[in-house]
Amino acid sequence: MVAGVIGVTRDRYRDLLTPTPGASALGRSASTERYTSSALWGENVLLIDATWTTGNHAQSASTALKVAGAGSVAVVVLGRHLNIAAGSS
């Protein structure tokens, strides 16, 4: 998604993470069993998470990237907040 919107990153974007078969059964807890990653050899990674509730998916993804050999992993969370009161009269 980001590569398509931000031209500067388009040539550096790589889809590195794959959910494991049992990922959905893990609920919202952080787990080293949630994702696997393509091999990385000391590469620094900017992880972009499209939502933020507990942060556990970002933690699980960061762990998978580090296990795969990432140097540094930075996380940027993109999300929106709904103002429920804005629609009331």
C-alpha cells in the first residue's frame, strides 16, 4: 500500500512477512509464532502497521524480522481515530 502511494519508497518496498497457519488462533497476544519472514542479512527495516490496538501484531512482526536477521526494526503505525460524538445531534 505504501509503495503505491509514496513514490520515493516504491523501489525499496518488499513484502517480508507471512502469517503462519495458526496465526488467527493466537488472538491479540504477541507471539513469535504469528509470522515468518524472508531472510535478512543485517538490513534495517521500516515496518508499517496499518492499525494499532494493542501493538502485539507489530511486536510479533518485529520479532520475526529480527529472527530473520534484520539489523534495526522501526515501526510506524498508520491509523485513524473515530470521533463518535461528531455524528450526534
